[in-house]
Amino acid sequence: MAADNETPTCTFSFSEALDFDPELADLMKHRSPTRIRLPYGDAEAWLVTGFDAVKQVTTDARFSRAGIIGHDYPRMTAEPIVSPESINVMDVPQSSRVRHLASQAFTQPRVDLMRDRIVGLTDRLLDDMEKAGPPADVVEHLADRLPQHAVLDLLGIEREDWSRIGKAVHQLLVVGEGGKEAAVKAKADLTDYFAQLVALRRTSPGPDIISAMAAARENEDHLDDRELAVMALTLALSGQDTATCEISNIVYLLLTQPDLMRDLTARPETLTDVLHEMLRCIPFRKGVGIPRVALEDVELDGAQIKAGDFVHVSYLTANRDPERYQAPHDIDPERPSAPHMTFGWGGHRCIAMPLAMAELEVAVGRLVERFPNLRLAVPPEKVRWDTETIRRFPLELPVTW
């Protein structure tokens, strides 16, 4: 840790099971925004940790995502993951326009149709796991495959390309400097791939998300080819990244906290609420994501943020804010429902959240129903965890039943 008069460099490299990063926990104690440095980028940043302050930054037009474009902004990865054209670095009103059009692919009727396909995929994967017999790896059989199969299937990507896309997505998430060249190439390859796929869907639409977004209209307005390609890439990234982590992490919690598993097995109707409580508490990624830039001087929770300063928010700490959640580090299935920030907040809340929740509900619900006596086949301390990327999830979960 740096001396009191120095800005600490935060590696956010903690990877021990699902324990909360002690570096983040220490920064939470400051309550007001804190100055930090990250492994990459040529500037310092403010880190905002409290729920209400994070909510303000993510909804206040004085903090701009688009303002980071063209800057070597402070970040976790050697190569910026986000594309300059992505909705993740747009501000209102442009982001509202793109979100409104793209969200037409995620209406409840469409998600219900997607759920039917996810159920079919899940059941086939669990059939294979059952045939393989115990011990079997839940990560290999379910958590790795279902999110990738589901999002790539729903995007209309041919099966022979799934492995290629999956490898490129993984390369973008590596944190080491040695992976920068490979990450740059992976981003370029993915961008080109989705540009070609969008052009194909314009002339040959199908029952996929890209075709649905291509058909979306608001009067005469529609998404152009570049916007569609970047949106498809964003969905491919988040659809594999987040869901893979969360399925693995949720199953790990259920297997290592028997009371949670017993409660869910006895009351399957509580599945959605229990999932949200686990999602609130799970540190599914390391550190922080995409920053914002202050467009003018702002006083926030006692901190004087200057125009041009980079500002990072931590959804992980906001989800554990003791001023919002009683006993915030505990997973309480009986906790009164309260929105969390795992899917983001404000104008950059994940537009595919309905699809993500459908995946989690189907994957976890079917797993618990099919294997009510599921248990780890190794001691918890023997479970191996990802240390190469910004994600937090077990690399394997050997189970028996």
C-alpha cells in the first residue's frame, strides 16, 4: 500500500474463491471517493464505492462514458475491451436511441421463446453430464457450454465458429501485459466477423437476435450496420463472460453452503429471489470496469472532482454497502427485495438482463431439480480458480450425486 500522501496502485488481483477482495474492502472504509491508480492507463482515477454515490455517477450527465474515447484511460486490462463505437461508451441521447432500438430484441415474448431454446440446450447438457456419471465437472458440462452455446445460438452463429469466437472472447479478458498483442488481434477479428455476419443478416434474416435488432424501427430510425456489429460483439462478450462466471459461482455457493441448497430444493418457487441475492453478493469480476470522465467540477460525497478527472465506480462495493443492506456480506434468502448493481445501473444497465436471468434460472433450476443430492467431489480448498482474467470463477467443479 502507498504512503498516506501517495496515490495507491490497485492491482485488484485477488482470486481466492469468492472471498471479497481485501483491497476493495479497505477502500470501502473511506466512504467518500478515493484516488487510485490501476495497472494500465496514463492517469489516476477516483473510485466511488457507496451505493448512493455510484447511483449518482451512473445517472448524472456530468459524468461521461463517451469522454474516455481517445484517451489511455485507467483500466484493468492491457488492451481496452470496449470498442469506441460500443453502446458502453455512449452518452444520452445517443445511448438511449441505441438501447431503445436494441431492446426490441429482448421483449418478454422474445425472451420466452429464447427460454424454450435455453431449456432444450440445458437439458441436453445435463443429459450428457448424467451419462458421463459421477464424478463430473459442472463447469465443463454446464457453466462453460450453456452461456456460449446459448448466446452464439441466439445470435445465429454457425456451430463450427463457436470455438473460434470463444477463444477470442477469452483473449480479450486476459489481464497480463503479455496478452496485449493477442487481445488487439482478437478484437479486430471479432469486429470483422460480426460486420460480415450483420451484412449477411441484412439480406438473409433468420430467427436470431441480430435479425431482430436489424428489423427494429422507431419511425424511420434503425440501427446501422456498424452499430449492429458492435452490439452483436458486445452481446457475445457479455453473454459468455458474465453468465459463465455466475453459473459457476452460484453452483459453488450452493455446494459449499448446504443451507442454501436445502432451502432452494425445498422451495423452488424462491429461485429468482435467491438468485438475485447471490448475484448481489458474488464478486464475479476483479476491480472495476469502464470509467467515466467528469465534464465539469463536481462535489461528490466530500470529494472535489475536477473537470477531466476519470471516475470509476465499483458495483461490487455498492452491492455490499452497509447503509443499504443489513449484514451486507451475508447471503440471506429472506432478505427483502432490493435492486442490486450486478447488471449495472442507469443508462448502462445491461439491456440483455432478461436473457441473462432466463439463463441463470434455467441452468440452476434444472440442475437442482435433476440432481437434488449434488455435492462437491473434492474439498472446497481443492477447487481451482481463474487467475488470468478479470473474472472470478472456478475453473472446474467436480461433483458427485
